[in-house]
Amino acid sequence: MPDTQSATVPPMASLPAQAERLIELGLHTHAGIPAEEVRTFAEQHRNEGGDTLLAIDPGRVPASVLTPLLRQGDKPGFVVTDMPDVDHFTPYGIDLPDSPLYVVTGVDRGDHMANWSPEEALPALTKEDRTPLLLSEGIHWVLQQPAALERNRCFMTIGSRLRKPNGTYDARTPAIWISNGTGRDGRERRNAPKVGWCWWGNRHTWLGFASAAARGI
């Protein structure tokens, strides 16, 4: 995959630095993981390479907990009002490591896929031996690297989908972008980080498709 984001997104912080960030936010406590265990894990994996993200299993810290911790300036993140089931969006065709902590390598925002639909992007990523980020992974990324979220250069996280009782999938697909403060968002949320959704078959010029090369422990 070409280096599509180096001009706008700075390098990821080291894994030990990311561990301290998660601890500072209190996420280790929510996940039931001792702070020293987070630090030790990060130290053991610190040489994984560039663009490596430290993530907590979404079963331990769901999107509804992570999202309010996002910040753009003084604006906290929020989940759109018509996504009260955000935590029911689970990994779609992705096997997560059997560990409370894991690393995601080769993170990319997918700017080159802007104006693609999720339906079009998924097979293209698969052909490149990449998998889309989960919603929780995308939020972790922005928590660690706020510059990964830019107005008009935001991203979808189609590794998470909502399975219906009948076995089909909800057409909503999650994304992270910056609110314009319109509609039900409210003017006070203008410029705030926003977790929302787009239709599986729709295209948006300002949304790429965040993906990873691999996940591991």
C-alpha cells in the first residue's frame, strides 16, 4: 500500500508512551488490567515498528467509554444520538488476539479511498492483505494521535458491524469525523470529534477507510 498519509499525520508515539496515555486516561482500571501489566506489555512490543498502535480488547473497554475521552481543542467526543447501540458493533470477519491487550501494526487512514463506499473498499483492502480497523481501534488511534483526525480527512472503521437477529448485517457502518454542529449534534458540538455512521453502499468525499496490516500479541 502506498504511503498515503505521511504528509498530514505525524509518526505514532512509542508503545511505552501510548501505555502511559492509556493509564493517564484511566482505561486500564476500566479494563481491569494493572497499570504495570500495561507498561510491561508495551515494553515487550516496543520494537514492532512504525505506525503500531496499542489497543485494549473492545470487550473490556467499549466505544461508548472511549468516545467521550476524545478531544479536539476543548471539545469532547460524542456518539450520535441515533447510534445508541454503538457497543453492539462487533468485529466483522476479524479474529482478535486472545488477550486484553494487543498491537495493531501498519495503521493507515486510507485517504486514497475517499469517495469509495464501504462495499467497494472492503474487497480492495482484502486484496492488499489488509483489514479495516475496528471502531474501538480507530478511537484508540485518535486518543493517541489526535492529528489522525482532520476536517475533510476523516475515516470509516468498517471492521465493526452490527449483526441483526436474523443473521444479516445492519447497513450502518461506523466512522469517526469532526462535527459541523448541525442538526441533532447541536451548535455547541461544532468541531467536536464524532462517532457516527454511514450507509454500507454510500460514498463520502471526506471519509477514507482506516486499516491495518496485522494484529498480534
